[in-house]
Amino acid sequence: MISLFGFPVYTTSLKNETYDRKNIYNVIKENFNKEKIRDKNSEYGNLHHSLVDWDNPNFIVPDFSSLQPLYNKKITEYLNTFLFKNKSYRFKYNIINYSCMESGQSMNDHFHVNCDFVAVHYFKFNPKVHTPTTFINTHSFSKYLTNIRPNLLNILNVNDDENSWLQSEKTLDILEDDITFSPAILHHKVNTQKKSDDLRITIALNINVE
């Protein structure tokens, strides 16, 4: 767990877990090849994504059932780090979206509504060529620190995660099959993908606690 701009962010891995990776990948790749920009009027950017388009008969819905118990396990790990008033809390989640990108594609700045927490599973991710999620510091001072407190930036190690409040943006070191959890109100985006034949695929979860 790290504090990112004051938000609790947790990254863990599904690398050693077993799930139906091959079939999920084949379905998403087939969908992507049909239409590389799935929603051309999307406010999220020039990418292939399934948000609010699950019922589209032109695309196959991937079978995520083999991932469900793994997601449950990892969500429980994250939520167990919080101090709840009532230990009998429950959570529910849904796979809100998968996204697929190739070189030149990106996702615009956004945050998730109607949920408490968000998870992003980096299903297909090559850290040598793919750009990770960029988290955005929305504190009003973040854009002006270099002007108003330049000496502080020279003294403190701004690259340290604990000093992320000094940065306007922050990326994490991500590997394939990592899953990252954060509060839903934390803004994030995905910068333009570099030139590569590798597809960048993520699966996003919306999590609610009750």
C-alpha cells in the first residue's frame, strides 16, 4: 500500500494464479480486430472499450468467470487494510469495462462515478512498450509548486512515492497481471501508446462497500 497524493493505492499480482487467460485474450483480440475504435464518439479517447456497450451484438462478451474468485480474493485483501466501523461490511463489484489499445491510442483523464473503489487488472501489458496508467494530482496547489516552492522540490526526493503530493502526475511500475486498487475519485488517464505490435489490455472493476 502506498499513499498517492494522499489516496490509498494498492498493487498486487495475479501472475501465479490460474485462470482462462487464452480464451479471454482471443475474444478481446477478435473484438478489437473488428473495430479498433469501438466508440468513435467516446469522451474517453480513441480506443477500443466495452463501457456501456456490453449488449452490442457485433462483439462477443468475454467469459470472465475464471477471474471472478481471484478478483474477490484481491478486493478482500485491499479492503482489509481499511479501518471500518463495522467489521461485518460487505462489498460487491462488477467488471465495468475492458479496454484494448495499440500504438497511437490513449485514454483521456477521468474518474469513476457510482462506486467507492476502482481496480485495474493489467491483463496484457509489456512495460517495455506500453504506457501505464497516469494518476493525476487534483490538489489545487499541484500545478504551481514549481513556482511557489521551488526550493522544497530541490530538497525532497519528489520521485519517492511518499512524496507524490509534490507531483502533478504519477505513474507506477506495473507488470503484466498486476492489479491496482484505488479510491474511485482518483483521476487517471493513459497516455498515447508507443509504436508496437503488442496489444495493451486492461480490465476495470467498480467496487462498492455496504
